[in-house]
Amino acid sequence: MNYSIKADATKKIRYKLVLLYLLNITDLVFTLLLIKTGLFDEANLIVKELLRNPMLCFLVKGLVPGLLIALLIKRIKEASHSQLKVSKLLVNIMLAVYLIINLQHIVWLIIVSQFN
């Protein structure tokens, strides 16, 4: 694979991984805000348990993904062409999922704010 093409693909994946991390964090913040209203409950049973201790939740949902993404960013430089293609596809799917989740949270926050 041409070095400049690989460097560009790697750079784009790194950017998307950082964006994915930020969407993960905004998901947590929006979830906490919605749960505080008393009208919503967390659907993910693991996160639901973690939410009993918000600091632990921030550590698990912030620190663990952050470390994993940092590791992926470091390792992506050595990825083959086929690994980059798979990585790009998976990261795009996860971005779409987190964008939808965040948009749902925003819509619900707007709706709830209209009734308070």
C-alpha cells in the first residue's frame, strides 16, 4: 500500500476514534441528565449498575474506552491494508450508532425541557 494513502487512512481512523470517544462521553453526560429527570432509566444493565456511583461510572466509561482507543491509535500505524479497511468499516458503524444515541438524547432533553 502506498505510504501516503496509508498515512491518510490512518489519520482519518485516528480522528474518528477520537470522535467516537467524545460521543461516548457525551452519551454518558446526556444519560445522567435524563436519569436525573426521573422520567428515564438506563437500558444497559451494566451501565445501570455503574450509575449508582457516578464517579465509578465516569472512570469505567471514560477511562477504559480512552485507554483502549489510545492503544488502537498507537497500533493502527502498523495495520495492513485489509486491517485498515475493516477498522474503517467498524469505526464508521460505531460512529453511526453513537450519533443516533446522542441525537436521541438531545431530542429527549429538548422535549423534557419543554415540560419543566
